[in-house]
Amino acid sequence: MKRSLIFLLLLTFVHCGKDLSPFGGEPEITTLKPRLKPEWPNPNWKVVSPESVGVSSTKLGLVEEYAFTRTGDETDRKGRRTDALVILRNGKLIYEKYARNFSEDKIHLTWSVSKSILQTMYGIAVKEGLVKLDDPGYYHYEPLSRDEAHKKITIRHLLNMSSGLAAEEGYESGPLKSSVIAMLYTRGRKDMGAFCAGLPLRAEPGTQVYYSSCDTNILSAILKKVYGAEEYDKLPFEKIFKPLGITNVTFERDGSGTYVGSSYLYMTAKDLAKIGYLYLNDGVWNGERLLPEGWVQFTRTPAPGYKTTPYSEDLDQDNYTAHWYANTGVPERGVHEPWPDAPKDTFAGLGHWGQMLYVIPSLDLIIVRFGDDREKAFIKNDFLKLVKESVIR
Amino acid sequence: MKRKISVILSLLFLFILFWAQWNWKHLSSFPSIISSFYSKEYCSCYFVMQLSEEQCHDFARQWVPISEFKLDKENMSVTVKGLGRTNTAKFLSKEYGCTLVTE
């Protein structure tokens, strides 16, 4: 009895200072307004002067200076190293510049921005009625039926990065035990979905947000089962890229032919902006609804698992929604917005070494930035502040 | 004193042995990371992103140096040896890019 009392006391002290209580009410996500005069890029964006859409060229010069001034050593790959920057307002191209041997027709590795496009594939599968967000994954994908705990993982949990699977996302920091490295390069590379589904659980599915490339590649493997290998091979090309007029694109697969949705999509900056424009227009393209009603709303809503995720120092850097990021903080838990100087409604797809796709509905802006930053010298908030300040009306 | 040191050393050795056994699945696959990362990322850099050979070496280079490198432009493959392991990545097509060729 005495021992258990001491244990309980110890447990209380261990949790001191960690607020595990749910944060307040539902986040405020305003619905996107329908576009009155859409300018669909069929197949290319209309190019206009920044001033004609209310943006100052002089101020854009400061954005360019920030993005393209090399601040570090090139051979050691230090500092800010931008490869491409494209900015659109009101559906028109107002800024475009490339560096380090890239050009408008060269595709660039998007790393984890791929996750956000894998999410687009889910939007399509949901619209086609092939999957439901709350379907347990094992309904479609046998490796997730290994025990009762794994059977609780739903598609929504996976999209919210809340599967509870004990992945280790460390990249350069801890290569030995990193499951993302093992998945991409060694033990998991033959079949990434199966490798990831085999991980033990660290938390009850849905209760903890933990950013994990494994969650995405399980989703990718589920889609392969849902569509069948042949149709799945064509899925992103036929159902996303073709309608958007994207032809110059590569999507790499693992040893079993499953798209590496976590990491290996290659696109041009201007084509990636089209994905942003699809989301800015609430999933409608050229007058046709590609993504189901409410999908973009779901995309912009923080993962419910934040309510019960143990507080960590990384929490305020994540702000994960459903395979995208949103500029929403959790004030009740001391988690601030990730980009406090950007408009509150900013949402984004972000990837390793500085790949960025920003959508800012309130300013009708889309920004694509590609880079090869090997250290954290490109500060997203500083960059977004400069872009915001370039808007004069 | 001498005895004390040898006791400490044997304890340390035992600890390392225990740790290695505990982490064996991680340790055994670790050496392959160097060559598989280099070959895969170089292949994609060169054949998919179409950057220069020099840029692709910079892109794929890691802390641990590699010992052998072969860029086969005809077969569109990249073979790399590092930490005693060899891996090959092959360019498949424009749509599907490069994939590590399974050992």
C-alpha cells in the first residue's frame, strides 16, 4: 500500500508542469470564399506586373534579397540556399526566379510536400466513395490487422499524424534508430507500408500527434489496395496532374511499386503552385469539383490529437492538420502560431531542406519556394513577413 | 588499481555487448545506409532533376565518405560502395524516377 502511494506521488511529480488537459473549443476556420473571376492556368499561369494586382515590386525586391542572398558556404551547404521562388496573386504569376542550375522546366524534389499531395489523392478517393475517413485502415490493408491495437488505426488518424505507431522521424540527428531512414534506405525500402505497419504502438490511435513519414506510406499502401496496382499506378497522373495540366512530374516508388508519398514527388515550382491554387479554390479546378466538399476545411483544421499530445518543445513547430500545416496555435497550452507575422489563415505543405508551398487565402497569395538548406538559416516567419508586407492593397 | 581498471573495462565491454545485441536490427542495417542513400539520391539528382555530376555529389554526400562510385549513364544506374556495403539505384522512367534495386 505504502509503495503504491509513493509510486503515485512520484508519478504526480513527474507530470508536474506538463499540461495534458484538452485545449479549448473548436478552432476557428473560416470557409474559403468562392472565386468570382478565376484565372485558371490552362496550361500556364498568366504573367502580370506585381503592381497590377496590388503588390509592390520594390518590396518584392526585399523578398528576393532574403531568399536569394547566399549567406553560407556553398561547399559545406550552409546558409540560405534557394533554388526556386514563385509567387502568385489573384491567380496570376507576379514573381519567378531560379538559382543553382534550376529553371522553370526543371523538376525539384519536394520531400515532405509530397505528403500534402498524397492527401490530395485521398481527397479523390473519398470523393469517389472508395474510402471513408473513419474507416479502420485494416478494412483495406491487411498488415494493419496484426492485433486489436493496430486495428483501431483509421485513415483519419493516419492523415492527422496520430496513428500512435512508434516511429522515429529523426533524420540526420539520429540515423541509427531513425525509422524514416530505415524505411527509405534499408529495412523498409522493399515495402515501406508493410515495414511501417509492423511498428509497435506508442499511444492509443488518435490521441497523440507525432509527425511520421510512416503514417503517409501506410496511407499510400492502403490506396494501392483500394484501387488495385494497375489503376493506382495511374492515379496521381490521371486524377490530379492531368486535370491541372501538370505533365512534367515524377513520383518515385518503393521496391514493391508503392508511391513513396512521404518523400519522393518531383515537380516544377509553377506546377506545385497549381496544387496550392486547387486548395485556395476549395478543391475546385476549372469549374469542376475535384476534392469533396469540406476537404479543404479538413485540410486546414489542426489535428484533434493535439488535445491530448504530451507537451514537448517541438509541439509549436508542428501545428499539423491533415498532412498539411496551418498557422493555428494552441494558446491554452502555450503553443504559439508557427508564423506569427503571417496572416492567421496561412496554410502550407512543407518539406525537408526548405521546400515550401504556402497558401494565404486572405491575401489571395500562393508562394512556392524550393531550396537545399542544410541548416535552419531560412526563417519561414521572416520570409512570410516580407511577402505580406509587399502587398499594398 | 590495475584490477579496478580491468573490472571497469570488462563492465564497459559487457555493456557495449548488451547494447549491441539489444540494438542489433538497427546496427546490422546501419552500414548499408551510406551507399543506399548516396546511390538513390544521386540517381534522382542526376536522372530526375538533371543537375550536374558535381552538384549531385554535393547533394548526396554525407558525413561518412564512400569508397566506390559508378555512374552508368547507358543503363541509367548508380552504384555506390560505403562501409563495406554496395547498393545500386536505377532510373526506371520519367513517371517513376529512381528506385533502389533490391539486394
